[in-house]
Amino acid sequence: MKYSQLIGIIASLALIAICFMPWVHIPNFNITLSGVNGKVSEELTFGKQFKPHTVLCIIMILFFIINKIWAKRINVFIAFISLSWAIKNYIIFSICRQGICPEKQISLYLLVFFALVIQICSLLPKIQVKQD
């Protein structure tokens, strides 16, 4: 794809921005959780999920910019880790606990969507290979 690297960079920036949007709302506690605020109570906390997403996205942006075959190969692996982390966040934040089911927000779906877009863009690099 001609613009796969640019789309990957834009999707990485969008993934970082989505971490600051609300992911789920728990109506019984009147709490809205996001990638920045994952604390329900002292016993139940999800942590700050924006940190791993931000680190992985910055690394992926650098490897999208570098036009070397080794960078593209490493980027596939890092994009897979990012996709796995997004799926883990989707499962953990949307699961029902003790009969209380959170209301999923659109940004939780967008988190997985943009991680999938990044993975696809990392699999389609535009790089010139020398023929011997």
C-alpha cells in the first residue's frame, strides 16, 4: 500500500488520544474509566493503561518512519503486542463483575479498531527491495 506508513502513524496517534477518552461507565458506582483513570476502589484498580500504549505507539511511529527492512520486521512484532494489549484492555474493562456490567463507550471499540489498523499497516510496508 502506498500510504500504509502514514496511515499507521495517524492510527498510532489516534490510539494515544483514545486512551484519554472514557472507555466504560459503571452506573452503580457512577464512575467513568479510561486509560488514564482505571481506579474503581482501593481493592479494584486497572492502572494507567495509557503508559504502555503510549510507549508502544511512539516506538511504532519511529519504526514507521525508518525505511529499513529490520525496522519494518520489528514493527510487525511491536504492533502485535499493541493489538494484544488493546484486546486485553477490552476484555478486562468490559467484563461483568459481581452482577455489575459496565456500559461500554465507543472509545473502547475504537481502541481495538485502531490497534488492528496499526497491525495491518505494519504488515504492508512500502519499501524498495534490491534485486541481485
